[in-house]
Amino acid sequence: MKAFAYARPGSIAEALELAGDGDDTQTAYLAGGTNLVDHLRLGIARPDTLIDLSRLDFGGVEETADGGLRIGANVRNADLAADPALRRRFPFVSEALLAGASGQLRSMASTGGNLLQRTRCVYFQDRSTPCNKREPGSGCSALDGYGTYNALIGASEHCVAVHPSDLCVPLAALDAIVHVTGPGGERAIPFDQFHRLPGDAPERDTTLEASEIITAVEILALPWASRSRYRKVRDRASYAFALVSVAAAVDVADGVVTDVRLALGGVSHKPHRARAAEDALRGQPATPAAFEAAIDAELEAARPGKDNAFKVGQLRRTTVAVLTELTQTEGDRP
Amino acid sequence: MPDQHSHPTTLTVNGERHDLVLDPRVSVLDALRDRLGVTSVKKGCDHGQCGACTVIADGRRIVSCLALAVSYDGAEVTTAAGLGSVGALGALQEAFVDRDALQCGYCTPGQVCSAEAMLAEAEAGMPSHVTADVAALDPVRLSPEEVRERMSGNLCRCGAYPNIVDAILDVAGERGLA
């Protein structure tokens, strides 16, 4: 591991002062450490200074005036998953957290850090191979290499990696807001604009600017999201990254889908909000045939490679199953 | 200050306070084993994947390989040796012996630390991936399926899982959680 200086600032202002206007190759922020410490050890992250934010108080899980939730960036994944208000109002957020990692990792990992997880593409983690995300301009080994986990939607000739987070999939469906503080002050980033597609700069996962710190994630009120579900398909029953995942919330009246939120994991460089499917489904009868037509509208954008074509059918089946389960019981959540 | 590469760090391990000066690269795991000689925590993968290095820090189970010791300055750390000793085994340790829940034993210190914290999580009502309805906020009843899911972060290369699950369920039963 490359040597680095360590600092534990007592406030956001002090942290920003330490970070200066340096880019993220010079400084790195530490929270739960579950991803970053591994990358320090592998030599993927090589900061000169590590700025420890893990003890800064960004607040807990608080109800907002409009009936949503504000989640402080240092709330641990395990604590967030267990939060009673989150479980009642947005159960698929709790389900997504519980589908990720292990008990130990969830009790360490932070909310802000979860958003900043880096891809688990095997070539990104293997420094002996080219990877444009790890070393811009070196090439993409996954294009013609092991491609089971490659992106289906929104990839580029420079990068076919997917975003690994479970939590981020329902947050994309919910139009969550990422609150950040940086040298230029505070700003609120809509979730869909927080992560980015690889394009010709796959080394950039997000639209965060230099030195900016995530302080909170806000979920806006959505009363019918109490009927929601997250389903993850993976190679093992537990403790594995997603092949694909589906986060869905649906509002039904008289057998008709009045509104729906749908996001897909394991398919793109960013958590993928399935807006084409949502548009196709709104106003349609809540039937498996309508659900299939909706997800097929979304999957027109899929560009499968040699190893991941199975994900198309997997997404179709999983989406239809989740929406069917959510809508087959009137009233109470099934 | 950011130009310093050694940091005073205090860890209280199994009730005993230790004052150390550490390079920030040192993990809690390496601080325990290499600096303090606490061998009741094991190094497996050193990447957060196997769970052999699980300890309880300030009441939470963590993989100590992914924890930088400087960041845990002031923490109370419990390893397997803090859960009991020869002649006065803790409940989980006793159950692991009774159920023959190990073969080589290398993962066992991490297993018992993880299980101890897992039982506390269950007692606090924390749901899991196999909870039928997270929105119901029901008290946790630990079934074999629940134990397998909640312990999935602890690998056992010998494959002693059936007896590990039985041992943990014995103690869960004694504590009214199964």
C-alpha cells in the first residue's frame, strides 16, 4: 500500500480546507472504508492524503416536513435497513440494503459511501490488465474478455462496467436527492444526474466535483411506495453481486396502473431508471401481458454481448414477476 | 496534521487498554495480531470477503481487515478470546464445541464473534434478506434459513456449516430468539 497522510477533521469546513482544490488522485475521503481500504491495498486508490469523515455527524434518519426521509451520509447500511420509518414507507430500500454484502460489511458501510462504490468489473480490480476506468487510455479488457457482468444499456467502446450498488436501484426509482457540500457551497443533485454513463471518461463514476462531500440523501414522499419490492438475481443465495436486479413500486386503482416506478440494477454504468417501461405501463391494465410489454419497451435499448445476453430474459422474467406480485393483492402489501 | 505518518491510537481489546503509535495503513487486524500479539483474530483473505477477521468493535461486527486502526482510535474491540476462556467458555463457544461446529478451526473465532453480534442484531429486531415482510416490523425469529443468511459473511472452507447453524440455533433458543 502506498504511504499516505491521515487526518480526521472535526467539521465539514475543516475537511474541505484539508482537501483544498485537490482532485481525487491527491486526496480521498474515508467513511466506512469497505470499498476504499480494499482499493488502497490493491493499489487502485493511491491518495497522498486520506481524510477521515467517519465521525462527522451528518444526522441520522429524519422525517422531513413533506413526509419523506433525510438520511445522513454516515448512517450505516445496517442501521438504515432496520429503520422503522424507512421499512414502512419505502420497504424496497430496506430490501435492497439487506440484499447487499454481508452483516459485517453492512454494519461498517455508510450511506454516502454506498453511492460511491466502484465497479466490481474483474479487470478494474486486476492491475495487471488494461482498464480505462482504472487507468484512462489503457483500453477495456472486458469488451472481448469475461463479459457475464457487462452492461446491457448505455455502455461505450471505452467501458462496459456496471454500477454495483443495490441501495442505489430503489433510490433511482424514487428520484432521491443527493445533498453535497463543496468549496463552492451546498448543492442538491437529482439522483438521475448523480451517476453518469461512461462515454469517453469512464474514470468518472459520478458528477461530484473536486472535494465535494456527500452530506445526506433525501427521499421525497411517495405514499404508494409502501407497495414496493426489490428483487436481486445472483449466482449464490446470499453475499454476491447482482446479475440483475429490479426495484419496483406501483400504484393500482380498479385494476389499472395509475403510476409506477421501475429501476434496474446490474445493467448499466449507473443505476438504470426504466422510464420507457414506466411510460408504457402507466394507464395500462395491471396484467402480466402489460408488464411484459412495458419491460420489452425498455429492453429495446439493450445491446447484449457474447456473455450477457441471458440478462435480457432474466430482466424480463424478474420484472414481470415482481410487478405481478405487487399487484395481485389489493389493499395490503402482498 | 496531514504531513505526519504516525498516529497515536488507543484500542481497548477485550477490556485491556493499549496505547499505540501507528502508520495509518495498519488495519485493526494487523494492529491486533502483529502489534499486540492478539492471535484470537485470524487473517483470511484480507479483502473483506471471508469473515475470518470478524471482531466486535463498539458493539458492531466488523471485518477488521477493512478497518484502519487510526480510524478506530478509542474503540472497544472484542475478539473471540473476549467472549470466554478455556474453562469458562462463552455460550456460543460452548455450543460450537457441543455441536462439533468446526473442523480445522481457522474460521471459528470469526464465526463466534459474528454470531454474537448477529444475535444482538436479531434481538434488536434487525430484519434480513429472508425476512418475509420488512414493513411488518415483526420481532425476529431465527430459523435455520435466517441463520444461514445472517451468517453468510463468514465462510468455512471445511464446510462445517450444518453444525455451525445448529450451534448458533442452540444459543438463539436459549436467548428466546429461535
